[in-house]
Amino acid sequence: RKELDVEGMRATMRGLLGDAGKEEVLIRENYGREGADAILSLAKDAGLHARVYGSGKRSVIAVSKVPLPNYRADLDDREREYDLEMSHRQQQIVADALEELQVATQGGNYHKRGPEDSAFG
């Protein structure tokens, strides 16, 4: 946990306000709950928008000239990996459907097929 330099943070916010080419500052240092609250308060006092994204040691504070959304995917460090299990029959149905789609699009065959022609039939 890092000690918050209030004057340094004010200077950072003044710098943001004075730089027309910069829209936001991301603060990744861990200042703890009290430090984060102080940063949010400083931003509000400066007329800026601020929001904490994430939690704990991996939280990020965004300070911006424009309103901030509730969620930012670019600041979400959670790894999203999903395992999908399919039976052999389900895998074959998907493979057949993909092959059917590939044949139809490569050959310019765009007519509607009946259920008897489909891998799902």
C-alpha cells in the first residue's frame, strides 16, 4: 500500500485539466480504501469525474474530463476462459453444419434448403 501524496495528486489533476489532448488519467497504485476515497474527493472538487474499477490490490481509479461508464472491459483484468463440453454427436452436428455452410457460401449456393438437406434434420 502506498501513501497518497495529496498535493502531487492535485497537480496530476490540474495537469489533466490543462492538457486539451488528454481526456483521462488512470491511477493503478494501491492507496487503500482511504486513499481511493481521497482521490475521488479531489477529482470531484476539481470538477472531474472519477470511478474505481476492480477491487482490492488490482483496482484502478480512472479520473476523466467526461462521465465514466459503470464498467470498462479494458480495465477488467479477470481472465475469461470457458470450458465447453460437447458429446461426440453434438460435435458432429456442429462440424456438419459448418461444412454445409462452407460448401453453400463457396459455391454461391444461397437457396433455402429443406430440413432433409440440413445437418440438423
